[in-house]
Amino acid sequence: MQAVLALLSDNQFHSGEELGATLGVTRAAVWKQLKKLESIGVTVHSVKGRGYRLPSTMELLSEDALRLNGLPSSVNLQLAFETESTNGDAKRYLAQGLPLPALFAVERQTQGKGRRGRQWESGVAKNITCSFVWRFENGPSVIEGLSLAVGVAVARVLKKVGIPNPGLKWPNDVQVDGQKMCGILLEMVADQDVCHVIIGVGLNVEMDSAVMAHVDQPWTDLVSRLPNRPSRNHILAELSKELIEVCQRFEDGNGMKHFRHQWQAYDVLFNQAITVSTVSQQRQGIARGIDDKGALILEENGKLEALHGGEISVRRT
């Protein structure tokens, strides 16, 4: 499927005969591949006498483009067309003891998960679905608050591509005008004194409204907010560079102290009345930012309390 999609990505008409000759397969095999693309949500226009084309140009991820956009050679790149989960691929990679840091990116993720076990929708070759893996030599203690710093990294990338007002909602939602644009999911694999962290990021570049129809929260994407379609290769390369800087800052155990004030500059809940929900209770108070460990500071009845992540949901009251 990927080979056919790459040939059609220029938004020009290509006959079945031409596609088959380029790929070294029969026209019948091409037709089957086109039907498979349609079955996973890719619209293919067919015009008798002219051939097949996509309704618009499509940019596929490629190592050459990512390296040209600044992805360091020290990052081991793993690109795929389709996978169940980039975080799952990263875990299998870690189990083999292969070189780090590593970046996993995919055009289509079929079983991606967001926070609290939610399904994460990614479409086909339209968004950023990736996992970045880093090895922390000093163990789990140094990564406290890392997910918040990753939010800062994403917000910085959004500003670079032209979004003037990205916001962060504790603990790790990236929003624009109250609409979610990016989800972040961290998984830790600890082994004695060494800690590996898998940073999963799903960033909305161009979402399909039909795919998102069942999503139960406001969402937005880059294409709807920018005058020109941004390059996915550029965004992913910039994000990777930001994540490298974040992880390097956390190596010495002072990461959250460095990122605390940067995070609070994007904090959409600061000084807002909020409701904090857990499995067993609901609490109400005023959000007063975060502490040096990345905990949410809740003012409740005049007293301040630090709330840590986990199964906590926060919303404006």
C-alpha cells in the first residue's frame, strides 16, 4: 500500500497500467492495493480514461527529509507504514538492547492509546504519531515531571510552525483555544539503576472530521489554523530536537526546576476554578500552577495541596 500511496502523493492522475509498470505488478494487483487504501480511509479518485489520484497532495515521512530537517544522526530512526502502536514497537526494540536514542514514527497506527486507556485516532499519513526512547542512567528519580516538560517541547514546536497561542492543560494535554491538538503518553521501563522512557506523542496535523466524529472532547489541528499546510517531516524533526534537549536537561535531576516556569507560561488552568476527579471523589478549588516536581497545586478552602498524576481528571468548573 505504501508504494502505491507514494506514487499517488503528487495529486496527479496515474493510470493503472503506469502504476503497475512502476511497481512491477499487474493492474489487478494495483486495483487490490487501491481498494485496501480506501478500506483504511484514504480517498482515491478514479476517472475513466485518466486513472487514479488523491484529492490533494500528501507528504509521506522519509528518512532523507527528516535528516535534511535536522534530525540528528545520533537518533536511530524506525519508520513504518502501519503498526498497532509505536509505543509497543519501542518496547520490543528496547527488549533487544538496540542503540538509543530511538525514534519510531508511522503513517497509520491501528491501536494507539491515549491517557486513561482512550483510543488515539491518527488517520493515514496526515498526522504525527511517534514514540521517542531515551535512556536515563541515573534511574527513575530524575524523570519526575518529564511529561510536563514534553508538553513544553510540543508547545515550542507549535509556536515555531506558526501557532501563536498554544496552551498546556495539566498534566499533559496540548491545546489551542481550549481545543486539544496533541496527546502525550509516557511509559517507563526500569531496570535496576537505569530507566528507559518511551515518550508517545500524537499531534493533529490534518484530522478527518468523519474519523473524529465520536471523539468526546473539543479538538483542532494545524491545517485548520495555519494559512499553509505544514511539513510533517519538518514538524517531526523539530519535535525530536526539542525532546533531546528535554531529556538532556532531566539527566542531572533538575529537569522540572528548569521547565517549571516555561510550563506555567502556557498553563491554561492557572488561577482558574477547577474540579479534580478521581475514581473515588471529586474536589473543587483554584489551580495555582505546578511545583518543582510537576504536581498540580490546588487551593482548596484556603489551603494549598500538591496533586500528582495518575488517574486524575481536571476540568474548569
